[in-house]
Amino acid sequence: MSHRFDADTAVWPAGQGGFETRIDPGWWIVAGPNGGYVAAILLRALSLAQADPMRAPRSLTVHYTAPPQAGPASIETRVERTGRSLTTVSGRLLQDGSLRALVLGAFSTERQGPEYADVRMPEVLPPERCPAWEKRIEIHDRYEQRWAIGAVPFSGGDRALAGGWIRFPEPRRLDAFAVAAFADAFPPAIYSRMRDPALSAGVPTIDLTVHFRSPLPAPDALPDAWVLAVFRSRLARGGFVEEDGEIWTRDGALIAQSRQLALVR
């Protein structure tokens, strides 16, 4: 039996760069499906469209134009350019003739170049010592989460900082599709600074970019391994808020960085 995540993010070739998919209501948040879930679907379509297993995802950017509805959807893809080591692919998520999302992905072979790392994994308690996530909406059943950093939502913290440990309830090897979903799986960091839940009717994502920074699938990771996802925001203004994210292996390797712009209602 396939993993729930793989079944719910599956795409099927439909000829001439097209794919069919199905938006599952089990990944719903306030007014539609979670943005990370939609990003994982689109990444699958782009990966199949570029068709070179040696070229791994390096960058994925999704612009969400309208909330998808539960049910069938189609994805139109186009290989914009294939170079010696880099392939660029674009895509459009459509439902009932309406554009729901635009996506652009970069896929590349491993390249040689200078290396440095001035980023460090935050010091947090291990997942076994962190509180389990309180399940409130449908999508909370899709992940196992432990709060590890920042003030809990609507507790009036002094920083917009949030995150913790995450994995799927059923063991599954960590790959780029899972990482794309994890990059938008926690409550918005701005919630940690707020006190009244009634002040927010959701923080819908306008655009989400994920940069994949470590080889995936993670070669030595166990199928039930936890990863640490950390999100922070430094500016909310004019009805918009930015959020930066990092995803780390338990032993301190940076897997991915993300950035998104969202509406604050």
C-alpha cells in the first residue's frame, strides 16, 4: 500500500506536458489546501516533466493565485530550457478552467564550487522531550509534530518565531516532495506574537520559495526520522507578512531554506 502522502500528491501524465491530479480535502486549512501540500504536487509534475533523475530539485517557487478546491485538477508544464547542468521548468495548476497556481522549478546535477556554512541549527530539546501537537484542523492528522521553539500561537510572544520537530505518522523516507510540504506545515510565525485568535482569519500564502540545500532523499536517514522546521518573521506591514524558514536534520545538516510572502487578514 502506498503512503498517504504519496497517494494524495500523485500526478498522472496526460500527454504533451500535461498532468492530472486530485486535491484531497485531508490537507485543508482555513479556506483551502495547505500551500506546502500544493507545492509538493507541483514539484512532482515538474520533476516528471524534466525527466532526468540525475538533476535534483534546487529551487521551487509557487505563486498561489486562487485557493484550489477539493477534486480533480490539471497541471500544464513546459521545459523552458535545458542546459549542460541546469533545467528550468514552469507549470500552471488549473481547475475548471481557472488558474490556481503558477510554479517555476530549477533542477541541476551536482556542481563543484566554494563551500561555507555560516548557519547553525538552533539548540532545542529533542523531539522525545517536546510537547505533542494539539490537533485542531484536518491537516494536523497528516503530520506528527512537536513544538520546540518560539512562543505557542496566540500567546503574545515577543518575537514572530515558531517551529519544531516534524515527520509523517507512518514511516516514509525523506525526499524533496516531503521537504516542500514541511516548508509550510507549521502555523505562521506571526501567530506567536498575537494574543487573540479572532484577529486573524488565516494567513494565505501569496508566494513560497523553497531552496533544497542537501542531497535528497537523505541517504542515511531512517524512515521515521524527525526533522526540525524553524520559521521566523521580521516584518508585517500593509496587510502583508514575510516568513523565512529552515529545515534541519537531527544531526544539524541544513536540508532546505524557504521564504514566503503572505496576506494578513
